[in-house]
Amino acid sequence: MLEKYGKENVKFWFFDTLIEDESLYRFLDQCEDFLGITIERFSDGRNFWEVFRDERFIGNSRVPLCNRVLKRELLEKKLKHEFPFNNVILFLGYEYTETDRMEKAKFKWNEKGYDVSFPLASAPHQEKVDLINKLQKYGLEIPRLYDLGFKHNNCGGACVRAGINQWQLLLELFPERYLWHERQEQKIRNYLNKDVAILRDRTGGVTKPLTLRKLRLRTNGKNFLERGKK
């Protein structure tokens, strides 16, 4: 992008949920130094739990309220302010396997009058490991969540779109972080006085809310039993 359009014609924007892993912020700093650019950082001023409280709804994999409020809506507001005539191309970082996400993003932004491009998805197609190797070749240290087994580097590993397995990974590797989210979920449940949760339990063919507390107790109990067998 820099080579094609020049630094004077490219803006780098980052929308902060305020609960990202510290290694992501370090990665942004490294990118600024390596590319000789400034990454403008924006925030709604709230983390996603505060959004859930204000909207009276806990986001989940089907309704990622936090992504819409803290990223897409804020991005649109900034675009309208800086590019009122829609004379801009949005470059989004999806890679070629994320076809559904690209189609949805393209449809939504085209509808609003913006062109969208996905440089990481262009031919020749590169796997995520190839992209990571390329970064490391240039001396850039990727955010640590990838090395730790997280599929995406969102919200410090506590993404509402992630499934049970990723939340269990968060519990294993970052127990204090997990417990903080567990407490926030319970606060919202108390505030709304409803049996709602980020996750869903589908055991027995019946779908019901699965709180982070229940998942922790279930996971720790399973680990205790497994240790007892050894």
C-alpha cells in the first residue's frame, strides 16, 4: 500500500477495545518504527463489557455487538469526518480463507459508498504461517497470542465470537484475565436480572446459556479428575 500510493496518501487506523493483549500494542509500535509511519489510535472510551451494560445486551458469536459499536461504527464516524465525499479505499486485513467475512464487509461498506480491498487475500495466496514468517524475517515480533494457540488476536483472547475451546485456553494461560471477564459477565447478569451469557451449552440437545463461571468450574473439575487418574 505504501509503495503503491505513497505515505502521504495512506492512513493507518487502529480501533482500540481497551482490553487488548499488551503484545498487540507493542506490535503496533514496532510497525510504526519499521515502516516509518504513525498509526492513529481511536477508542470509544469503553471496553466491551461497558458497551454491553449500556446496550443492555451481552454480545455473543451470533451478535458481536462490541465489534459493531467499538470498531465499525467508530470507523464509519471517522470516515465521514475525514472523507465526506467517500473518496477513499478501505484496506482490510482478511486473508484468503476468510471469504464469508470479506463478502459481508464488502457488501456493507459498498452499501455505504466505500470501496474495499483485501491485500492479504490477493494472489498468490499465502497461508497465515507464511505471513507470520515474513513478518519475522523483517524482525517484527508477532503478537504472542498467535504463538500461544489463539486463532485471532482480539480483546486479549477474550473474544465473544470465540468458542468454548478458546475460553478454556484463556483460563489455562491467563487465569486472572479469565476471572476478570467472569466477574464482568456476572455483573451484567445481575444488572439485567437475566440468565444470559456469552457462550452456549448444547449438551443433551438443549441449548442454554453457559456462563464463564460454569465453564471454569467444569474445566477445572475435569482437569482435577484427569490429574487424579495419573
